Amino acid sequence: MADVTIVPLSEENVQLFSQTAAKILPEAWSFETYKKQLSNPDDISFLALSNGEAAGFISVVVRLRRS
């Protein structure tokens, strides 16, 4: 079984994150949109790496409903 490392979305990996999303999702956001997410405090995104290559990702935007 390959070792998998989970890392947060960052300036260093946002390009790889974007490329991985484009391979998997036909409606993936643009590179510029993922880059903007770096400054969004409501965004939680991680990239899975196996042997230095992207193995997957997850991206969640948390929006709290205010009453």
C-alpha cells in the first residue's frame, strides 16, 4: 500500500490542486478561483499526495446560517 500524505491547500500546491480537480471534475473551478480560496477563511481544502503525486483532494466551504 502506498503512503499517502494529506496537506492543506497552499501557495505551493494550488497549481497541482487545480490540475487534479480538472482531471476529476468536469465542472472544476479555474486555477484563479482555487487561488482566491487561499484567502477565504471559510474554505477548508486538502490535497492527498502519494509518492509526491496528487492522489485526490477535498474542498469544503463552510457557511454558517445566521438567525
